Amino acid sequence: MLKDLDSQYVLPTYARQNVSFVSGKNALLTDSEGKEYIDFTSGIGVVSVGHGNERLSRAICDQVSRIIHISNLYLIAPQAACAKRIVEQSGYDMKCFFANSGAEANEGAIKIARKYGEVDGSVKRYKIITLEHSFHGRTITALKATGQEAMHNYFGPFPDGFVYASSIDEIEGLIDDHTVAVMIELVQGEGGVQPLDREKVQALAAMLKRRDILLMVDEVQTGIYRTGEFLASNLYNIEPDVITMAKGLGGGVPIGVVMTSKKDIFAPGDHGSTFGGNYLSTSAASAVLDILEEYKQSGELDKAFLYFEKALTKFYEAHTDLFTASVGFGMMRGLRAKDAATLAAVINNAREAGVMVLKAGRNTLRLLPPLTITKEEIDEGFARLEKAVAAL
Ligand SMILES: *Cc1c(COP(=O)(O)O)cnc(C)c1O
């Protein structure tokens, strides 16, 4: 049995559900028993253009049949092309560094901040302020940047210089002569789909600019049209100094990127990655960006967002006995369950009923469908969610 093989040879870092998927078509997945599911998770915001996307798989196959990887010691045409697409779609005057995951992209952001603090004054500025309930990744430094003390158990000692603010209002009071950057998610994902207030973020951005402190936005989950615009930073109408992306960028192929307006921050040798930005991952990302840019420009993406929002609102309003709020933007949505036990039961029943949903924070039902989800798939997914809550 697969479950036995997994538990015999794979370290048990995940509380895995006993189901394995064998095929997918957009937002529809089929498991090894032949049961079908509507996927409202997209592999935690990764499979942005759906499962089995033909245009993406053709682009990947075309590339891997020629070159998968050379190394960053040589010019890489798909990497340069992908960087151009990311920068142009963002609308920011920046340059990119490619990594392989969200945590690694954030490591790059932290290194940018640390070097910025070194070269720009007599006192070394090194402190980075992050928010409580944030999530920035699992490497030792990204974990320390993550403002959730419970996740820090066992793994110290950590690098110095991370300071946690309990809310955006508290950030300014925590700044001292050693502060070099503030790193935030505009909508906290893992922390429970918590959007920050737009006016407060704009005021924070202006204050940081005045004080020459970098604003670094972790868009690993919010980026690549997840919240409706290419970046949540576009939606919030701010100009960060550093932005990281990962999840939705490669459509499932591992890739992370950090981009910055501090274009001269790194010199050769300051940072690097063996796999980062290789032919495979950057040609996949460019195909994803092609697909989603067209989808956005044709108006289809906004139509899908509206349709999803309408279906979600209808579901929420019919079940205010179970849920206390509907939160989020675009296709990054949450319903606050009245308690953790209710949420666990809903998620379990949903799987039984053939729709996959996620948990975030303590009690939030999180929905991150593929951005290409169809109206029929949305209707079917919510019909199954209705069944799931009816069976409570
Ligand atoms: C998922 C996530 C990360 C970590 O990404 P990995 O690819 O798992 O390293 C970092 N920041 C945010 C906001 C995320 O949602």
C-alpha cells in the first residue's frame, strides 16, 4: 500500500490525508479509486493555470527535450525573457534573482536588506521587522522571519535581527537606528487569510520611504494574479523596494524570484543558486505568465473572480451559523469558522463530498482555486460544499 511505503521511507513532516491523485484536468482531480474532486486548493496556490494545462505542458516538453539545465555560469535565454515578463507585468522598475522556492526567495530578500544596511551608512543596519502570524518559509532564517513563535521550537539558535510587530500600527514604534527593512504579506495566507488595511499600508510605505527603510513584500502566495492584479502590491497601489514571488509562478514547476528596485545591490559572488532560473523553470514560468496575462487582458479572469465571489457569498450567507466572516480578494479567500472543531468537520466532509479545501490560521477555511477554474467547476464545487455542511 502507498500509505505504508510513504510511512516507511518518507520523514513524517506532513499530516497527510490517505488519498492519492492520479490525474487532473483544470480544477477537476481524480484519485486512485476513480473518485472525482473539485480542487479549491490548487496545490496551495501553485497550480495557477489548472492541472494538465496543455499550453504549459507543451512549453515544458518543448524545452526539456532540448535543454533542462546548464548553469548560471552562462547566459540563459529563457531566464532573461522570464525576468523581462515579470518586471513588465509588475509595472515596477526592478531586476530579478531566481531561486527555487518561496523560502529561498525570501532568503534573497533578507540578504538584499542586510547588504543594503551595510553599504549605506556608518552604523550597520540589520534589523528586519515582520508581523505576528506571518509566514515566510521554513529555512532557518525565513523561519525566524516568520512571526509565529510556536514554529521556532527546537530549531534555535537563529540569526539575530528579527523583530515582530503585533500589527501594522506597531511597526513605526519598533524602528531604531539598526532597522533596515520591514517585510510583510499584504494578505497573510498561512496566518489565516488576513488582508492588511490599504490606507495603513500606503501610510507605512510613505513613512518607510522617508526613513530610508526598505519595504519588502512577500508575494509568494498573493502574487501572479491571485488577488486580482498581477501583484497584491499593484492592488494596494504601493511601490515596494523588494518583492518575492513563488507559488503560482511556475504552475507547479518549482521556482522562486526576488526582485528589487535596488538594481546594483549585488555584485558577482554575493548570491547564487545552482538550479535557480534554469531552462525548465523559467520557460514554464513564461508560459504561465503568457496564459494568465491573456486571461486577464481578455477580461475572463475578472469574470471568473466575480463569479467565484458571488458563489462564495451565497454559500457564506446561507451558513452564518457556521461562519462569522468572509475575507480575502480575488481567488485568495477565507471563511472564518465559528470554531476549530467546526472547521475540521467541514474540511473532512468536503473531502468526502468530493471538494478539496484548505485550513489557514486557527479557524479559517481557505479557498485557493486554480485561476482558470470554470463556472461549471465553481458551481459543482459549491454544490459539493453544500452537501458537506448539510452532513455536519
Ligand atoms: C508558502 C509561502 C512561503 C514559503 O514558500 P516555500 O516555497 O514553501 O518555501 C513563504 N511566504 C509565503 C507568504 C507563503 O505563502
